[in-house]
Amino acid sequence: MSDALLRAQDAPRIDEDWGSLSWVASRAVGNVQDMTLGRVVIKQGKSNPRHCHPACEEVIYLLSGRLEHTLGDATFTLEAGDIFAIPAGVFHNGTNIGDTDADMIIAYSAGERGFVLESDAG
């Protein structure tokens, strides 16, 4: 049960030029086996790369900010409080179109989310 509590300051964080990802639960973090949970920030005016997760679904809960989010060939505008569901294997990405950083909780239906950039897919 020692893995039951993870302090926010101890969560693994990845900084990118477009924002950051903080992983709070996953197989790699070591506190769960069959899901992944994280927090993502996309900086004002920035986009994360278009990508997919081949073997798991993703759910985004936008806490603050405004995003234009692609999903396959469609584009959606997300406002704070919106929930966005992404099927496994569908390429997507978010662009911050608001006047502040976009802050969101992301959840995946697998302990290892898998990540494929569209530019590497062929």
C-alpha cells in the first residue's frame, strides 16, 4: 500500500516547448496497472504534436483555458469544464486558442498508453 499516495511534487513531469505533462498514475509510475492519469498544460498559442494512442482510449477534462482540438478530420472547440473522448488509434492534437495556459486532466484506458506521432506513422 506504500504506492497508494503520490504527492503532486513527486509526480514525474515532462517539459516540452509547447507545455508540460505530469504523470500521476500509471504502470510506469508504479501505483496502478491498468490505467494512466496525468495533467497536461498547453501554453498560450502553442500546440502539442498530432499523435494517437493505438491501444487505448483517452478522455480529456479541460480545467481551464480554451482549446481547438482535432480528432481525425474534425475540429472541436473546447471550453473550461468540457470533456473530450478520443477513441483508440485516432490521430488528434490540441491548440491553445485562449488567453491563458490550457490546463487539463487526461486519462487513458491502459497502464501503458502508447504514443505514435502522425509524422512517424507512414
